[in-house]
Amino acid sequence: MKNQDQTSGDEGKISGISLKRKSEIVFTKWQTEKKNLPQIADELNLPIAEVQEILTKEQKLRFPLFT
Amino acid sequence: MRTDTVTVRMLSLSNGKLGYFCRTPADESRKRENSEPVQISQPGLHLKRNVETRQDVALSDLQESNDLPGLNRSGFFIDSTWPLFVSSENRGRPPVQKDTDDEFHDSDIDIFALFNAVDGIMRNGFLDVSELDKYSPADAEALNVPRLKEIWKHTTTGCDKCRDIIEALQNVRGAVKDVADIAEQNDGREHTVDRIKHSF
């Protein structure tokens, strides 16, 4: 059984996980792995617009003083 | 029966200044003359009447007195030079001005989206807008590149808030990289020290 917190090895797809966890993964890839939007979208097999939306929301959530 | 003349001193706050006037029995009798019996069947009317009659008495005091109030004269003192604090234009807290640039700083597509779309790459002190042209037509449409370019134009106006957000995002991303670099350097140093120790 696949761990829900990990990306699936076959397709690189994150499925069946909560939006919160998905947001954490996207943010980690952006912050610590220094991946850009197309790279994150490719790795997670997500539409680039969705990655963009998740990332910006997560940034504002983590750093509310910016806004 | 013995009767004494009683002077009642009342305080009045008028236009932000504390004034006072004295009420004598003559005033009270005038007030009673002005007062009309109030029917209880009209709810709230007695309160309205009471206010009106008090105002009438005060007004008549002013009209009858030709001398200005001073140290030895009672009455209202109205300083017309004082600003009128309570007016129809200036009642309560001033309305909060909405930041018209919020659409650039906190909306669905804003400075955060632009920063992420160009991956924080800077050119000539601004985010590198040419990075947006590297997207495929489909991705460009999905990311709404025309709107991102409008936001980029706004950043070139010297918006302090945009600059702060860009700086902060770069620091957030850079801080982690710095820590990782230091950790790697420390690991390398320890390995070197170990090698030196083993060589002796």
C-alpha cells in the first residue's frame, strides 16, 4: 500500500492526499528544493496553474505579514 | 413656612467647552409655564417634550441676557472659533481608505504569482519579465501572463509593498539555501578533519 504522504512512484502523481499535505509538498519543493513552477508541475503531474495557486496561497498563509 | 432661594448650578458641555449656568426659582417657574401636561398614552412623547422645554428655557436665557457671560455672569459661553467636532461631515472615526493597489498585492493573481512565475529572477532591480515569455502558449494562458505583465509594470513604479514582498520571498527561499550550504560546508570540514586525524 502506498504511503498517502508520498508521491506515487509510477506516475509521479500526488493523488488521494489532502490539500493541506499537497500544499506542504508544493511549498517544500519551491522553498528547499528550489524548484520552479514548471518543474514542480512536472514532478507532481499537476497543472501549472494549480501549482501556482497552491504555492501563492501557501506563501500568504505562512507569511501573513507580507500582505 | 420658611423658604430659601436656591440656586442650582448646572454644567453644560457645549462645543467641547465646559460652561455653566445658574438656575433660579424664576427660571423654574418659567419652565413650568412653558411646560404642557403630557399624556401618558403617547409613548416617548414626554421625553421629547422634556428636551424641547429645556432647550426653550436655555434659549430664553440667552435671548433675555444682553451681557456676555463672564466671571460674574452666568450663562452659556459659546466659542465660535473652536472647530465643530460633531458635524454631519465629521462624525465618528474617519472612513478607512481602501488601498487601491491591493489588486497587485493580495488577489488571485498578484505580486506573489508574478514572483513565482519568474522564479524570483531579477534583472535591473526588477523581476525579470522576459521569463514570462518562456512559457508555452497553453501555460501562458493558464498563468494569465498578460495580467502578470500588468503586475510587473506596477512593480516598476517603485511600489514599496511590492519591493518588500519580493525581498521577503527571496529571503525566505535564500535563508534555507544558506543553512543547507553551511551544513554541507560543515560536513565537508568534518570529513577533512577526520581524514587529517586518521593520517596521523
